[in-house]
Amino acid sequence: MEILIQPSKQEACALGARWIARLLRAKPNAVLGLATGSTPVLLYQELIRLHREEGLDFQAVTTFNLDEYLGLAPTHLASYHHFMRENLFRHINICEKNTHIPDGLTTDVPDTCRKYEDQIQAAGGIDLQILGIGGDGHIGFNEPGSSLASRTRIKTLTERTRQDNAPFFDSPNEIPRHVLTMGVGTIMDAREIVLLAFGETKAQTLAAAVEGPVTASVPASILQFHEKATFLVDEAAATHLKRADYYRWVDANKPKWQQV
Ligand code: PGA
């Protein structure tokens, strides 16, 4: 694991975008795993800037999103289909047919989930997965207690996650109780993982995920078992990390060839 503590979320997102750009320049047909929520918005803005100003090319890129609300149409303003279109896809030269998001309107959940896993396999697996972390330690929508071996499936949101996401809905009743999400096992199959965490509200969970025991009660803690997981965090999210000084020391003393 690598913990990169940045002065601000702007700088963390700029670094995350450079990370993705480096991959796309080395492998133009890379498969990206994408996240939604407030955390990756600045990262996507930076990717859009790199596309416009530096010609970062998405033409051959394939994407798979982590999750979608069950029951929301792609046109619903709170759907992740809508989020991705507005925050990234319509601003870059990605082919729509290469973008994948679980179908929130499916009438056959197990079949849709199985096919999503098959599509990831058929694309050659995910090269780089972007993650946020929920206040309760979830990754994707894998709430605490999720099997650490789980695959894409239906999950029931915790009340806390529903409330965290309430601002995107007109009324509390509208917030779905169910979602489709890649499983923890699906996420762990990605060849590389970059998790973003910003702000004081994520500090305790981040410390539990990075320095606490590996447990299904904090699904993000499974990343301790990933061969190549990087945490890009701001100062506020790093406040509860006991080894913060060591992480800074490692970063400051990186050999040149390791720097992004
Ligand atoms: P947020 O959500 O980016 O809106 O904080 C993160 C998550 O739930 O993974």
C-alpha cells in the first residue's frame, strides 16, 4: 500500500489524473474502473482538462462503473448513468459503447450481475480501479458485512449511506434502498487500485481501513491485501493516520523512477 498525503483535494485529484494519464499513454486501450459520488468530481474535471489541453485520448478506453441504484432510469438526475455522462463522458472522446454501468432498471438482477462480471472478463479485466470510501468504510456499495469475496450483486444500503446520499434526491422517500454493485472480490481483481479520500469526515474510516485489522466490518480494509493499492488523500482525511509521518517520508524519498 502506498499512502500519498497531499496538501489539498485539488492536488490529490491532479495527481490521480496524472496517474490515469500515465496509464493511458502506456496503454491507450486500458480498462478503467470508475467511481461516482462527490469524491471523484475534481479528478474527472482534471481528466477533461487533460483531454482538452493536452490531447489525452479516451477513444480506445473501456470503462466499468462500480455501481448504480436499483430502480433509477439512466435519465434520473441522481442516477450514476446521469452522473457519469455529465461529469465525464460527454466532455471527452470516449465511445459510448465502451462505457458500462450496471442497469438499474433490470428485471433480472442475478442475470444482469452475472453478465456484468462476464463483460469485465471479456474486456480483459480492469487495469485501474478508482475508488472512494464511504463514511462507513464501504467501497463501491459494499456495505459493512459484505463478503470480502463478493461479486457483482444486489446490496441493501445502510441508513447512513442513504442519508449521506440524500442531497442528490428531492425527498428522503425517493432514495433507493437497493443498488447493484461490483463485489469486493470484483474490485480486488483490478490490477491497480487508486482510492481517493478527502475531508475530516473520512479520517476515522480511512485510518481503520489503512491501519486497522482487515475485516468485513470495514470493507475498504481488504485493500491491505491488494498488491498495488494507492491512497490519495488530503491533510484533513489523514488526521487519524498513526504512521502519517512515515508515509510522508516515503513519498519525499521516492526514487525518481517511482515518481508520477
Ligand atoms: P462520496 O462517497 O464521494 O460522496 O463521499 C464515497 C463513497 O461512498 O464511496
